[in-house]
Amino acid sequence: MAKHPVPKKKTSKARRDARRSHHALTPPTLVPCPECKVMKPPHTVCPECGYYDGRKVLEV
């Protein structure tokens, strides 16, 4: 039978939760499109109107 590493001591709830303190999810960043005012991710072409940086770049 293969030997593998096994924890010597039980991990406490405080230590476990402290390790997970950075695991929280953040909501997506959204900004209003200057042309049609729909919310979209920054620095992306607007999926509704097709504008980016004041220019029409997609036919929608």
C-alpha cells in the first residue's frame, strides 16, 4: 500500500476560514454605454449598439 502525506493535526475552523478569506467572489464591473446607456463591461464593444470609443465598429 502506498504511503502518502496525511495531516498530523486537525485544522481548526479559524485557520480554515482565515485561509478562505480571499476566496470571496466580486461582482462584475459594468459601466453604461455612452451611446445607448445599456450596462456593459468597460473597454469592450457594446453588444446592443455596436459602438466602441465613439465609433460604430459592429453592425448590430
